[in-house]
Amino acid sequence: MATELGPTPVKEPASGGTPIHHGPKGVGEDNAIASQGKWASWLLAPTIVALGIVIVYPIISAIVMSFQKDAGLDPVTGLFTEGGPAGFSNYTNWLFQQCAAPGGGTVACPPGTLGSQFWSATGTTFYFTIVTVTLETILGFWMAIIMARTFRGRSLVRAAVLVPWAIPTAVTAQLWLFIFAFEGIGNKLFNTTILWTGSEIPARWAVIIADTWKTTPFMALLILAGLQMIPAEVYEAAKVDGASAWQRFRMITLPLVKPALMVAILFRTLDALRMFDLPYILTEGSNNTTTLSILVVNQIRQGFNSAAALSTITFIIIFIVAFIFVRFLGANVVEQQTGAGKGKK
Amino acid sequence: MTAATELRAEQDRGRKAAQNREKWASVRTYISAAVILFWCLAPAYWMVVTAFRDVGYTYDTSLLPTHITLDNFRTAFDTSFGNRFGQALLNSVFIGVTVTVISLVLGVFAAYALARLNFRFKYLVLGFILGASMFPGVALITPLFQLFTNIGWIGTYQALIIPNISFVLPLTVYTMTSFFREMPWELEEAARVDGCTQGQAFRRVIMPLAAPAIFTTAILAFISSWNEFLIASQLSNDATQPVTVAIANFAGAQPQQIPYTAIMAAGTIVTIPLVILVLVFQRKIVAGLTAGAVK
């Protein structure tokens, strides 16, 4: 883990410590670290144990479950089938749409079954993620730039952006469902007669608009916090040197805000990949708005074990995306979190 | 003489142009600010206006409040169509407070260790906690559903509290860790020089100073528990459901007609306390929200 941090993190001198590296060091320092280590393990133990119970145990049990057959009535033969080891059949059910055949063996899942929806749900999830995160990044950046300026009423704007963030997503979904009702204010204001939840493109965009409304403020505040770390003198110097506004944005703002921006995009991406509340309430997953999370929930009552396989697949997808962000796109959350970025200001 | 006048005139022109540019820039800023205000507040405004509008005029699209009534708030609490909004409010408060208290009690120690102590595997622990905070709830729901079915916990409060800890506790730890980093720890050193043990210094000196940070973290923790929907929608029943589930399933007199005005009233009730809390503690909340991402 520590090797991924790159250069030795710079710490504030007051706390006096350097991160632990293996290798020769003073005996006194070793003792200090040992005693702090004992303290730390006592202080951390309750949190680690609690997270072990509420996260690690369910993950392991989901993985175990995913290799078990679901007991229940066979949908095709109508006979009761026993559970038992399933090998990878729960996974192939989702990934390759292989459903159990009456006489043993497998057949392609018939259309309409949950198994046949895996790839479309994956597509929908990524579609939502890419579109909403892109929109939120652009809008959030713009909002952050405005909020970073000094003008009268700035604190009003900064307070207002917290309103969508504070409204629970379930309420947001109902609110936008009402706005997008056929006779609702949405159609009225824009003089349109769109049946928003009636077909694929409007239904998807209803979810996208509601999500963008709800979460752009979070993005804007994270980017704003990043913008405020840039010293004003840098801009002054660039102005003196005759840099245009666009050049200042591209050469100063973007590179300096990039660490905060990448973390904001990572947070939002992981959040969007598990999107559930909005499409579940707003469109009930109809018209190709079923995300992976909705598919898992729909599967639960038809068979835990198959649902466990699907949620494990979802988890792995999200993990891979997070890994790509951290490894290749430079969203170094731990470094940001530990204050190591301070040295780069 | 003439050269000097010309020079002065040119300087004047230059200054005026600069002033003009600045004026335009500030006009543009105000227009943008107005657009942001409209975008953020208009839908929320519409919720409140609808909440106060007579149910017979649900689809009235006049922008100002019309047909004002409090009936919708009565309907929201009415239990005759199977809605239990009042009970759900109490449930959400109970679940939210319990989750917040547990997470704070556990999290404050972990955050202290992460912010103040040097120990092996620190980055591993930080990484684990950050990873946990981004962990998809959907990966928990299946095993928990099966486990709670087996032990008869579906629809109990503990079945709703325990999963919420999985995302509120990591949030608490990392928010508080960044708050703790910014505190004047010299005072702790001073207390120790004066003869306090590290534990005493923490209790008597640091805790009082940390109170605002802990309070802010508590608000953020409470809000994230209050907003939870996915797990509650599957693991609760009519008696224990939180407000998010109650609002999502809000039923009207006719099954085909969504009782929007009552839903908007319920939404307003659920939202207003949060919005007031957030606006009052705006600065601290923003600091807490962005704590993990910059610095």
C-alpha cells in the first residue's frame, strides 16, 4: 500500500513522524512507534471489528453463496430442486445468459427473465455513469469557478447549492417524477408534450437530469475547495506575464485543481455505478433504466444465491473502475486524505 | 505639452476600457450566480409550493403559490390509505440517532489514531476505511437479506441499523480524521508537559476543542443515514420503515392516482429540518464534506 504513495509523503513537522519504512533507524524511534502502535491498535480495534462484521463478513458470505444453487421450484419443470454446489453456474447465468434447462444442462435465458437483462443493465449503468459524471463535472466546475469569485451574495449561492444535496434522494425522485408528470411543470415551462417516463430516451434523461440536479453541488463544492488552495499570486503573476483567461485556466487552474478534481470524479463515478434510488422510484426500472443495483434487488426474492453472484459481479466491476482511477488516472485518494498533497501546493 | 495630454488621454481610455471589462465581468458573474440559484432552488421551491396547494389544483402550473391550504400536511400523516408517515419519521430519527451515536463513539477513537499516531499499516487502514466508505450497498443486501431472513430479523430495527453503520462509520472516521489533523495539538503537548497522561490530555483538552468538528460529523452522519433507501426498502416492514421508504411508497385514495401534493408535503417535512441545519452550519458542513478530497 505504502509503495503506491510514490514520493515520501510530507507531513507537518509538529506531529514529528515520518511514515514507517522498513530499514535501519534509531532505537528510540522504534520504541516510540511500538508504543504508539499499541495505542493505535486499541483505538482502531472497535472500528475495524465493526467494519469486519458489517462489510467483510457479508462480502465473504456473498461469495460463498454465489457458488450455491438456489433451492426452489424449477420454473421450467415445476419440480422442486434442491440446493447444493453450483460451480460457476450462477455466474454464467448472468455473464453468458445460460439458464438451467429442464433435462440438466443449460439453454440461453429466454427474453424477459432477469438473467437475460444482465448486459443491458450493465450498459444502462455505464450510460448513466458516463453521462451524469460528465455533466456534473462540467457544471460543477463552472459553478465552482463562479463561487470562487468575490461578489455580493456569494455566501447565498454557496448556501443554495447545499439545498439539492440535503434533500433525500427518495424525495428528489418523487419531486422530479412530479415535475416530469405529463401535465407537470416541466412540460409546461418548455412547452413540450413529452411522456417522460413512457419511453427509453426521455425516461433515461429524466433520471440523468434529476441525478445531475442532486449531485452537481457536491462536485462543485469539492472543486471549489480545490480552487481555493491555489494561491492568488500565481494568477497575478500569470496576468503580469500576459496570459489570457483561457491560458490561465488551462495552464494554472486545471493542473493545480486536478488532484481534487480526480478525487471528486472518482467519488461520483463510484456513486453513480451503484445508482439505485432514482431509477427505482422515478421510472421503476422500466424503459431500459434498470441499473445493476435494481437487477440485484429484483433477483433477491427469486433466489439469494444467484443474486449474490450478481452483487459480487457488480462489486468486482466497481472495484475495477476504482482501481483504474487510482492506478492510471492519478486519483490518489489516500495521498489526498493523508495530507501528503500539501507538499505539492 | 500636447504629447503629455495625448498620453494622459490614452491612459484614461485604457483605464476606462479596463473598468468596462471589469464591469462586464461582474455582470456576467451575477448572471451566472442567478442561473445557479435558479437551478438549485427552483425544483425545491416547486416542492414547497405544491405542498401548500389544494389537491384539486395539483397540476396548476402558476408559478406563485395559489390555492394555499394545509390539508396536504394532514393527508401526509393520515393513516387511512395505509401510509404510516408519522411512524416512519420516528423510525428514521431513531435509526439515524442510533447509527450516528454508534459511529461517532467508535469513529472518534479511530480518527484520533489515524490523525495523531504513527504506526505500521496506517495507510493500509486508511485505504481500507476509504474503500469501505465507497463500498456499494448492493453488495451487502443479498447476504444480509438471507442472514436476516434466517434469524428472523427482517423488519426489525437492528436489521436497518447494522447495514447503515457500514457506510456511516467510514464516513465518520475519514471526516473526523481530517478535522483532527487541523487541530492545535500543541495544547495536548502542553497538557502532557503539565502532567496529564495522553488519555487525560485527550479527554480534558482535545475533546472540548473537537466538539464543533464532532458535531459537524454527527450532522453528516445523520444525514447519510436519514437518506438511505436501498437497504431499508428491502429489509424494513410497514412498522419499521424509514421516511425514504414511506415517501417512495406513498399511496393515495385511488391506486392509479399518485397523491403528489401529499407527497410533496411529506417531502417538505422531511427536508426542511435538514436544510435549516445545513444552512446554519454551512461553513462547517462544507469543510466536512470536502475534508477527504482536498488538503
